[in-house]
Amino acid sequence: MALPTKPEDSAAMDRDTHDEIETQVPILVVGAGPCGLTLANLLGTYGAGVLLVERNPSTVREPRAVSIDDESLRIMQAVGLSDEVLKSIVAGYGSDYLTPSGRCFLTVEPTGRPFGFPRRNAFRQPQLEAQLQVGATRFSTVQTVYGSTLDSYQQDEEGVTARILDGQGNIRRIRCQYLVGCDGAGSDVRRQLGLRLQGESFAQRWLIVDLENSPTNRRNTVVFCDSVRPCIALPGPNQTRRFEFKLHPEEREEDILQSGVVDRLLRDHGAHAESVLIRKVVYTFHARVAPRWCVGRVLLAGDAAHLTPPFAGQGMNSGLRDCSNIGWKLAAVIAGRQSRKILLTYEQERRDHVWRMIQLALRMGRIMSPKSRFRGFVVQSAFRAIGLWPAAKSFFGEMKYKPKPKFDTGFMQPDGFRKNRTLVGRMLVQPLVRMPDGKQLLLDELLGSGFALVGINVPAADVGSASEERAIAQLAPACVAINPPAGGKEILRINVVELNRDFAALDPYRGRILLVRPDRYVAASGTSSGRDSIGAAVTSLVARFNH
């Protein structure tokens, strides 16, 4: 697709061999990997205009990220693509951690679906990008251009002017209100802001090998926890498989990439003899974060803002969370529904969670890559011992150690509940609910793409009345009453549902109404009336961001 253009005066057209053509667009997104494509789909869902520019001629062909979690699948649900994505993944796999002798000392195999989807899933990045690319074509407000590169940009009080170099060598000027850099670890957007990633660059190098036609009798990931040669083997869709091997400091890349060496490593770690090698590359892993993610009208997301070691499978997933957070806020600012102040909450809300994910990855890396056989033996023996305690076994097996999606400051109004019990600032659980006609569906299907009021054991009429209060009405929320008291009448615009299974996180909020943001985080809670009402809470929240 050619860049959209508008005519300029003939003098400008004749300026030199490269035509400069002005294009106006609300939001320019640079980088069409999973992060940029997801942001484009979100902005399209919210009705915001966006131009997505990618330097490569098409979506990626080689496998890169291989793990997608339940929060990311919920984002796919938000853009109407979860059913399509679910067709092409291996849903709900776990991990078996092995000693050097091959004994399993820990199995992580979560069965819960607090956010509506399996917690760990294998996927292929080329397929996901293709699905997102097709998904973006549903929106008339979204334009995607491949084979074009960001040359430079300048910002002022009113917007950003970017120079884009297309495949024919033409420089075109794009004028936008906001520029979002989703252009990866070597981000040109970040570089031109003068920002450098801060944190740790590992001396560790890992050989990544991707295979096709590689069947295995193990459904789970296998983690070889060995101080001599740590390795992880991840099964993927359609008999694909990835192996990752830690290299020794003295090993040279050109030597380790030799076919004979790679074949021996694969054979020693259980790869099928008929496997077809499609990619082998050496990576150095990083744990680094940009000092700022929002500078004026320029924002960073995904690997442009932070790099996460792969041991927890959270690099791409963290980037998709960025997109979910910033997408609705940008759309609201562009439409004039929110002030620019709300964009400052993006980094406030996301930075701490990103660091917690990085620390989780580092801890998991230490388990799979002990510094010595003795240290590995101690750690592995400890895991076998605590596995005899049911609560500890559940903690690790159900991945309860994974940092919960939450924030303590940002676009939220504290409700007075204790920090470990409040739902405000937390992602709302997504139970399967039953409609009055008996139909079952996931809660988000009732919430729409904007704000929502969710009453927990509150009469449906009270939820409807709360939605008409001035501060709340401006947000135009969808209304849902979960388990309303018996005898309550269903009224227009209210979906009355009941939980199909127990979600204990909602229990402390019986009798309260939640304001749920478009990204499914709870912004406020309150009763239907009185000093602690949801109307008073939302009035205070909105006032803070309108001045």
C-alpha cells in the first residue's frame, strides 16, 4: 500500500528528486511487529485514526516470540481476534524442570483461568502477525504501510512531524498528533529522543534453534537445569519446537553454529531425528528499561521501552500490555474525551509491573542455570521438599508466583480497601457468566470496548441509575449486574448475569459497583448511593484528570 497523500503546490513538488508530500493522521505508529499491529487493532476498535509504518516488506517469516499468555489473549479478545488466534496455538501447556540426571523436580502446570483463557500457550509469531495484519484491514481508520522507514521527526506543542523514507527513496512528511515507537530494541524513535536503555546486559549468550516436523511425546516445555549446559525445549503448534542452549564464555559463535555441533546438542536433548531446522541464531539477553516512556507527544512501547530476558516468556506479552494500556488513552485524548494528562499515567502504571516481570525472568533463569552443580542440587532438592506441602505445590504449579497485573497509582480512585484486597488498580477477573436465557459467555463480551459499570449483587436498576450520574454518563459505560438480588427487574441497557463458577476475588465487593476501564482494569468502586457511592468516586477521579 502506498502512503496516503494530499496534493501540495507545484513548487514543493519540484523541490528536488524526492517529493515531500504532507499527510495528516491522528496517530503514527512506527513498527509493525506484534506490538505495533496490536496497537493498530486496538486504535481501530476505539475508532481512532492511525498510520502504521514498518521498515520490512511484510510481516516476519521466521519464528521469534513463542509464548502468549492469558492477558495477551484477553487483548486479542478485545480486538475481536481471540477465536481466530485460539485456532492456531497450543493452549494450556506447562513446564517440567529436570535435574541433570533427568529427574523432574518441579512441574508448573496452571489449570486456572482467572482472565478467561489458559495461562500459558505456545504460538508462532509469523502466524499471529498475519492474523493481526488481516484484522487491521477491518478498520477504515487504520492504514498499514510496509517497506517504509522513519528517517527523522520533530515535535512541537501541537504535534509531531515525521519524515518517512519509502522503498522508492521518496521522503514524505507525516504530520500527526502523537507518535508511538513500537520499533523494537534498536528503536529509532527512542534513539532520536536521546534515550538509552538502562539496566543489565548479560554476558550470557544463548543459541536459539527452531525446528519443524519435530514431534515430541511431551506436551510441556522441558527445562534442563544443568550448570554445564542449561537448555529449554518448547513445543509449538503443528509439530514445531524451539531449543535454547546456554553457551560457555569461551565458545565462539561461528563454532557453535556449525551443523555438527547443533545436531549433537539437539540429539542429546531429545529432538526428534527427523526434525527440520529452520533457524539457528545466537542471542545475548537483556534486562533493561528506558528512563522515560513518554516525552511530549512521543511514546515508547514494547521492546523500544523495555527488554526482558526470555526465561518467563514475557517479553512480547509485556509489550502487548503496554498497547492495551496506552491504546484507549490515546483514543480518548484524540476524541477530546480526556485531557493529555491521562497519557502521563501510562508509564506510572506499567513501569513497576515490567520490572516485576524482569525480576521474575531473572529468578527463573537462576533456577534453570545454576552456577554450580552443588548449588543446582540444593535448589532442586528444596523444590522437591516443598512439593510435599500442598499449598507450596499449588503456589508453583498454578503459577501464583507470576506478578499480578496491578498498579497503585494512575487513572484510578482508591476505595479504602486494604492493599491486598482492593480490586481498584487490578485487572478484573473474567468469569464465564450465564445469561438469563441460559447462554454462557465470557464477561468481557458484555462489557463492550469502552468503560463499563459492573454491579456485584447489586439490583440492576441501581446499576442503571448510577450510569446516569453526570461524571459516569460522560464515560458512556456499558452496564452489567452480576448476581442481582432475587426479584430485581431487568431494565434496558442492563445485562443481568450470574457467575457460572466461583471467583473469590469478587466476594469482598458484594453490594458494590465497579467502574471498569477499556483495558479491563478497575478504576473505582462504590455503593449505589451515599458518601461512598460510585458516583462520588468517579466524580473525584474525573476531576483529577480534567484540570
